[in-house]
Amino acid sequence: MKRLLTPACLMVVCLLLLAEVAARVFFAQDISGRFDYGYNPQAGFDERPDGTVELFRAGGRRFHPQTFKRHRPPGTFRIFVVGDSVPRGPSFQTAYPWFLGDELRRHGIAAESINLALPGYGPRRCQVVLRKILEYEPSLIVLHINDTNKWEDEREWRRSQEFQGWHPRHWLMKVFIFRRLYEAKLEKVFWPLVPEAIRLKYAANDADAQVAAAQDPREIASRIRLAEETAAENVAMLRQRGIPTILVTQCRLEEEPRHGLYLSDHGLDPLGATLVGPGTYHISMKEVFSTRDFRPLFTNFSGHLNQAGHEVLAHAIWEKIELEQAALGLPGARVAAAGRPPDPPVTGPKPQPAAPKP
């Protein structure tokens, strides 16, 4: 025992304790939910005593930083957009939730449009976010339906459960420093150093497993089935609460030697159509973009849009809102009379970028 308690050992222990305390005191918000991997409903939501909610980038949640009031201001039409990296966009002010808010305000509607989309999120983790934002009095939810990212959801769920409980074998992984080193070892340090033959024998790294899952017919069928089941659950939940919903079924670019470049919905459009009902509407990205030269509007084959593509989608969603404005409880949009310029846009509340922390 005396040999273990050397001055060097005690110094290392003290340094680790100081590092752990510093991480939890000075970086508490940054590591909030870090080891829940997106399954902690509160992660990324800072609810302040003055009634303001700030979205911040927490562990497992890379929100665009934004602020809004917990209780919807009177007369405000509040939209939440939930989905993955496609609606999240290339940046906060070049994604369609931002353009949609501007479009509504130009038509005389005091509107907030809040972007809650998160990269890599599949149906399960999107549902966690969706349940949380029901607390914030939405006027409308725009919910993207996609069949990708199921593998990421399952991987993060396994990680979140891996060191649950307080059995002594988990104690070391309750320490932030050790848990982070463990992740780094697996993801960035350990696997690249292990010979490929050993990796293939004992396990596959994330990238290999993800590629394999994307090509496995059983996995493809499973992720489509999950998208269907989760979408049906979400619609039933929102309909029960009387919250109007626009379902956006995503599409992506595909290319074949015979047919060239085309848009594929992977069977999601029929799913969206079957869920239409009281208070639930559907927009097909495939239909929106197939009527125009779509290739310049996409950045890659995974369905991501550039700024021009986001503007097109924002306008399509505005047209759906305008069409259903009576059912959504909106007044008629202002339209300029012939020969007279339109009224200036309404200065409604906007989801503001969160102020940088000192």
C-alpha cells in the first residue's frame, strides 16, 4: 500500500480530481447530457428564471444557438422544425426555418420559426426532442420524416446504456475525464492502431458498421418500418394535443446509368400521404423539387440542400400554411392591391441567436 501512495501517484490523483471538478463547474453546460447521447430530454435546453429558453450545444445535441420565451407571446404564430441535418441546413440563417419565418412576417403574420433540427438524428431521438417542445406552446410543428440515421440512434442508445447503474465496475466511467478518454480511445486512437485482421475478427468500427448497415436489405426494411411506426406515433400524439403538423417527407438524389439523375423518396411519400388527416398536412420534397432543375439545389446525394434549395422549400411550406390558414387559426395574409406597394413586413419576434458566453 505504501508503494502505491507515492508522491507521484498522489499528484496524479489530485490533478485528475481538479480536472474533473473544473470540467463540472466551469464547463457544466458543455457537458450537460454528454453521456446520454441525445436521449436526455433536457439536454440543450436552458430554461431561465426570467422565462427565456436558450438552445445551446450540449452533449449529443448540436442545436443552432437560439433564444425564445417559454410561454408563446400573445398573437404570435410559433413554429418548431424537428428533423435531422437536412432541415438544420448549412447555417442558421441559410436554412429554411429562418426563411419561413421571414416569409410569414412579410405576409403580415407575427411569427417565430425555431430550428430544432439536429445532425445524425433518426426517428427515435427526434421523438425525444418532439416530446420536449410540447411544453413550449407550439402553434405548428414541421416534422421531417426520414428513414436514415436509425443506425446512429441505436449506436447512441447502446452508448447511453453501457455504463448505467452504480455497480463498482462502472465507477471509473462515471468520471468525465475517463469516459471521454475511453471514447477517444475507441473512436480516434485505438482502432486505427489495431491491425485490420484483428478489427475484423473481434469487431467493426463505426464507419464500417454504418456502411454495412446501409447496404443490408434487412436493415433497410427495419429502418423504413421504424420510420413508419414512429411517424404514426408522433402524429397520434400531436393530434391528441390539437397541435397542427406539417409532415415533410425527405428525398435524395439518385443516379443510374440508364435513367440518369433523379429524386428518390425511398417510399416515404406514401407514408406521409397515409398520415394526412385533421390537423396533419403533408409536403413531399420530391414533388416540390421535381418540377424544377433540382440538381443545383442539392449539395450532395444524401438530400442536403444549399441556400437556394432551402428558400424553395420554405416557400412551399408557406404556400401550405397559406392554403390551410383558416384551419391553423391564422388571419388572412396581407396581399398588395393592384398598383399599390405591399404593406411593410410585420416586425414579429424572431428566434434570436444566443449571445456568446463570457
